[in-house]
Amino acid sequence: MSIQKHYRNGYTPWSLEGLRYLEQHYRSRPLAETAERLGRSSGAVALMADKLGCRGERGAVWTEAEMAIIRGHYGNGVGAEFLQPLLPGRSISTIFSQAEKMGELSGRFWSEEELEILNTCYPTEGTSVTARLAGRTQYVVRIMAKRLGLRKSRDCISGFRLWSEEEWQRLEGNMHVCSLSNH
């Protein structure tokens, strides 16, 4: 259960005094301090700073090296909190946004459909189930299977298709081939 923080000026129209303060101090003071002074959430202050044009540039262009860090870690279940020190100057929300733009799926978050496929198929297919899960690596599949307590079946009945009578007959009829190659 989350408890929502209430701000003294939350959901009220901005005053001219508040807008002037924001314009004068937005770039020179920490966002949290400015938000506290104005009695509003950091998100509301940043949004209004955008509207006033005092927020400045939306952010530096992502470099190939930064995107490689996201590609190398994000899909393996590493959270944006872990990536933030590797990406100085990038906020957690911008890391999430960039990963989404790049089409990178978080190893932490799985859709209900993906979980259903994993629960149903992992016991018989193991990490081969990645063929059914677009964008998921074998490494991430193993991690999620472990979290869910799934194991690949090792017994001959579950996890493998039983041989048909015709297949047994064919094997028996070709046993001479196998025995010759073993000598």
C-alpha cells in the first residue's frame, strides 16, 4: 500500500509569485529544494519549468557507449538504479525511457503472457523456451525460472515425448547399424 504525499499547493493553480520564483531559481537551486519551497512535487515543478522554458535542454544526446551499457545490462535484469552510476548525468526515469526507445526489455518485468509461456514450457523445454519469448535471453530466462521455482524436468516421462510403437520397431529394425558402429 503506498501513501501519497500531499503538497500544500498541490492541485492548485500556480500564482504569479510562484512562477517568478521558479523562473529565477530553477537552474540555480536543487529541484527538491525548489519544489519544497513552492509546496509542490518535483514532477510538477519540472513540468512547469518545461512550460516556462526555463528548464533548458531536455538532455544530452545518448552516446553509443551509453546505449551499449543499457544493451549490456538492462535486459539481464539489472535495474536502472544500478545503471545510474554507470551513466553519470542520467536520471533513473531517462534510463527507463531510453531503454524503452531502444526496444530493450527489462529482465525484471515480465508480461502475464510471458510468465504463462515460461510456467508452461520451461519444465519441458528449459532455456530453449527463449525461441517463444522475443527479446529474452537464455540468461534472463534462467533467472526468472529460478525466481518462480521452475526446473527443467529430468525424468523420461515429463519433458520428453514418449516413443511411438512405430519408432520402437524402426529402432529395433536398425539395431544392427548401431552395434556395427560400436565395434
